[in-house]
Amino acid sequence: MTKKTEGLTREEFLTDFVDNWIKEDVLRMVGVIKAMPGTVGNINFPLGLSVLAYMDFLGGFLRGADRDITANIAEYLTCFDNSAEYKAGILADLFRNGLSHDYFARGGISRDGKRPPLYKTPEGQVILDIETLANDFIVSLPKFSAVLTDEQYLKRIGLLEANYHQKMEALKEEINTLPIQPVPPRPLANSAFITTTSTSGYVPRSTASTLPFQPKFQEIKWKKGGQEGLLDEEN
């Protein structure tokens, strides 16, 4: 029988969600899909949307708030050593909101690795070099982990949990119509980009079945075909 524990602590959140999921996803995006300036399939938009959404999300933890995208990104930029090269309002409105709501940035996005990463053309078009921003973001994560306090973490998690339950209640009729399928056991991650393991002793899987404020289950090891993995069980 597995035993429920409380939701993730700040330290567990930083390891499991920030270091293992957020950081490793960005590392994989820039590492596996190499920049190919001027070609299709360069993931300019997906990479930009991911990094800017992460900055918005993590900046909310530093503020202890979940609203005001510009303020969240501005707060997260305090973790950048070169924050003066970025403008929070431009990142939030032209790029984060443009990609999220229109799927087209309200400026140009490149992956040339240029500095400064935010500039304008002679014609006045604003350009964001997402390759540079992604690398700056990766470098900033240890500082974020160092400055986030327990008080900030708990306040933001409380807001996240309240919003989650509100959405679940609003959508419960649609959710009740969904088919039920068991979550299959997933093998341990095998990636050159995985550099850390979680505080609970396992490499997080690509599909998370719990949110940071939800109870955490002990992981049951399984073996199949000589490969060891993990299985969530509740009896």
C-alpha cells in the first residue's frame, strides 16, 4: 500500500519542477533541435512561448502572485545577470501574449544567438533572439532557486491550488464525460540531458500526474524486460 504525503516542499519543487522539468525541457529543446537560422522547423515560436511562460510562472512565485504578466516577468528578470538587456513590457506583450493569444509574435523571433537579444531593425520592427534568451534563462535558474523563500513559495502555491479547484469545479460536467484510462508505468528517463534526480529518489517522468500542491505518492519500482522503472500504486 502506498502512503500519501503532503504536497511538495519548496526544495522538492525546485528540484522536481524547476531543475528536472523546466530546465531539462529547455536544454533538450536547444540541444536536440539545433538552431538553423532562416530555415523552417527552427522552433522559434515553441521555444519562445515555453521560456516566456516559464518566466511568467516563476516570476509569480517571487511576487507571491498569479496575475500581471508584465510584473511577473519583470520580477523574474531580477534573476538575470544581464537584465538590462531585456524589457519586461516588450517581452510580456509583444512576445509572450502575442505567441499565447495570436500564435504570432507581435515582433520578430530569431535563433541567431545575438547580443543584445532584444533589438529593433532600421524599419522599427522589434526582434527577440530566443536562443540567447533561452540560454540566459537556463543560467538564471540557480539564482531563482537561491532567492525563493518558503513564504513566497507557499503563498503562490496556495493561489495555484485555489485556481485549480475553481477550474475543476467549473469544468466538472465535461470532466465527468471523459473516458477513464489507467496511467501506464513509465520507465526511468534515459536522456543525456537529465543531470539531476528528484529529492524523492527518481527521475521525473515526461507526464506529471500530480501538481506541486497535491499529495505525493511513494513510487513502487517495477521491472519488465530487464528494464527498471516506476509504478504509481494506490491500494
